[in-house]
Amino acid sequence: MSANVTNLITQILTTKYEVPAEEISTEAKFEELHLDSLALMEMALALETELGVRIAEGVITPELSLGEAVSTLVSLGSEG
């Protein structure tokens, strides 16, 4: 389940935000990947659609790592 969520976020990061794949890891913080709060809000909306979960504003922040975001989404009930 979490691997699918990780893959989805990675796909969004590489395609929509053109983050180089080699920079993406579960330990990488979104701010280190040069994503601001607006980009994360856009990403959250895309994830809501893809995963079928509600993500409140401010749940995914620049200070979170990709792994922390995945854990949060899984805890929200993502079946991704």
C-alpha cells in the first residue's frame, strides 16, 4: 500500500514539478526538493483525486519528508 503511494508521489514530483528522480528518496524533505506550500497544495489536490482521500490544508508541509507524507496518507485511509 505505501509503496503505491510512494510511487504516485514520485511520479507527480518528476512529471509535474520536474524534480530529478535521483534527488527523490523517502528521507528527502519537500523543501529540499524546492517545493513550496502552493506546490504542495496542488500536489495534495492531485493525490486526493488519485487516492480517494481527503487531505486537509496544511497536512503536507515543506518540512515533511516524502516518507512522512506517505505515512500520513496511509493513515488517512489511502488504499493507493
